[in-house]
Amino acid sequence: MIVSDKKLKLFLFLEIVLIMLIFYQTSKSLSAFVDEYLSITSNSSFFKNFDFNAGSMADGSYGVILTSGPLSAVGSVIGWSLSKDLIIARFSNFIWALFLHIFLIRKIKKYYKFDQNMFLIFSVFSLLILPWYFGLLYSLGEIVSTIIFFYALLLFEPKRKLSLLLVSFSIFYGKLILLFLFFIFYATYISLTKEYKKIFYDALIFSIPPIFWLACVAYYYTGGSVFDYIYDFVYFNFINNRSAGIKEVGSYGVLDYLFSYKNSEVVNWNLADLLRVLISPILFIGIIFVIKEKTRDKFNILILSIVVSSTSLYLWFWIFSPTKWIRYSQHFLLIQILFILFYLTQESNKVDNNIKLLLISTYFSLFFSSYILILFFLTTILIARKYQLQNSYNFFPYLMAIFMFVNTINVYFELQSKTEFTFEFDICNENLMSKKCYQEYINQ
């Protein structure tokens, strides 16, 4: 180890303080967003009496319009319950995501040899470099559910039962779109390992979380039976969802799919977001091709399964999704970011050649907030290799952490120019689910 644990912990402390300031500042700069109201309201109700209910604005108990599950807003619910302050509620959801990283890193540490402090440093940065990272503060499910999903995949080989439970919770209590990711992952893994006899038992473990959810549906859902709920949910969120791309299957030709971006959210993106969502997953595939061992052990099969599943969602996003909402890109982006960061901190894996160095450097430079910083970072890497500075390969993860910290400082100063909002909720303090509360929130 080039840098001592004591120095890493000090760096981690400074980083967390700075990022906490950023997320708190961001919490004050976000305007009202209807999905936030629905998420906090429904999840506050769920944690009180298991009634997933956002009131009449979302068709009552277990309304199919509610797509961010209870895991998405644990921090927000706690923050709101204690303070009745929306800014505190938003910031508390960041703390919830940070806690998940810390807890789950400690969990996987039992089964993998990696630098825990460095991975925690990197994982905290990952919360900030995602496009539309503030969706976490809006209590949306993409980031929190993907954090749980990622660590669950790492536990799939050493702790299969726990992994399946965590995956299932991340899907049915987080974001259902992860079911697509897991299906591709599991099908790839099983086909490569030939573990067909385990499918039935895996399905039993996986089904435990949704059984409890459906039991709550059976008790509370006013739209009919459990089967009616499943049909209504699938129809609303997949068949009739304009982002899913299912309705277009019969009418779209190849060119319609290839040029669907022209009528999507993509036309409003800036260049930085376009590079992150379009180019970084391609670089990710290149990185995996370079770092993956040729052996057929189960860890390498796990890597391949993660790559296939995240790439499949990437292809769906760019080819089949008509809207291409950037928040849906967070599922595959966060998995890929965290996996490369995990690789960098493993004791047995090193950035030991120029191709690896160039690919990984270019990949993470896409997530920096300043073009000057990108240029400075890549120039520093090239100079270090050209003059073959001592330990340049070994020092690379630490150098990247330093530049990520500088990037964080830049984000902090950029936030100072943003407008701050003040929120006062007299009616919502009494009843979150009332129409008057909804109007009070929207009119802030």
C-alpha cells in the first residue's frame, strides 16, 4: 500500500464532509417535483401500516402509478417524520444511500480482498458523478435500488441465498426495471455454469419478498384482486408505458428505432451527459475485455454475467426506449461505475499496462464536471507514463481519487450560483395524503 490507512481515513472524512455540503446545498436548490411528493407520501404510509398509499392523486392504496418502492425513500421518511422539513428529508435520503454503501461494503469485505477505505472513497464519489444524481434527493428509486442490486450481485457466488433476497428486495421494493437486468444476469450465469438444478430453489428464495408485497396488495388494493393488481401494474408500467417501447414494436421499422432519439429527451441533453450515457458503456466493455482473465472460474463468469446484463439494458435504452429519460440510464451506469471502482481496489488486480490505464482514465474523465479538469487529468496521466515515473501504475487509484476530490470542489462552487428554495408546509404537516397538501407542495 502506497498510502497509509490513517491518511486514507482522513481523506475519506474530508470527502464525506464536502459531499454532504454539496447534497445539502443541492437539496435547497431543487424545485418541487410531483414524483417526489408521490414517493414520500406513499412510503411514509407504507412504513406506518404497510399501506403503500399516496392518496387520491395516485389512485389510492398500491396505485400502479407508484413505481419507486419503499427502499427508495427510507432516509426521506425518517427525515420528514423527525423534522417536517423537506430539505432535511431530501438530505436524509443521501445519508441513507451513504449508509447502504458503508454497510454493504463491510458485508462483501468478508468474501473479497480489496482496500475497503479506497472503495468507500470511490463509492461516495459515485453518488455525485451520475447524470441526474439529484434524483436520490427526490426519493426516486433508481440509485438506491441499484446500490443494493450491485452488491447483491457480488454476493451471488459466496452467499447465494442472501444475494437472491437482496436482489429481490431491490426489485420489488425499489425499481421493477431491475428485474430485466437480473433476468439477463441469471440466465447468462446459469447457462455458463450449467447449474440448472438450482433454478427451482433459487426461485423459492427469490419469491419471498414479492410474496409479502402481494399479501399487502391483497389486503389494501381497492382495484380488485391480486391478479387484477398484477395485470394493471404490468399494463400501465410496461405495455402502455411510453418509455418501454413495447407499443412501438408493431409499427416501428429499423430506421425508426435507430433515429428514435430525435423525439426523445436526448435532444435536450448537454454534451457531457451524452458522452456519459452513450460512450462510457462502450468504454466499459473495452475495459472488461482488457482486465478479464481467460480462466472460466465462477468469478469471471460473474463478471461476464454483469457485463451482459448491464449492456442489454444499455441497448434497450438507446434502441427501444422512445423517451430515453436519463434517470433510466442510472441503472446500468452505476453498476458499471461501481464495478470498475471495485476492480481498482482489489488486491489481486492492478492497472499494470498502458491500455488499461488509458481506457480507465478516459472512462472516468467523462464524469468530471469541467473540461479543463478532464484535460488536466488525462495530461497528467500521459506525462506520468511518458517519463515512466516511479510507481505510476500503483499510484493511479490514488491519483484518480485526488482528481475526483478536485472535481467535487468544482461542483461545490458551481452550486453557489443556483437559486435556493424555501419550503413551508402547514397543511402537509397534518396530512400528507390530502389534496390540499398536494396543492401546497406543487405551489411552492
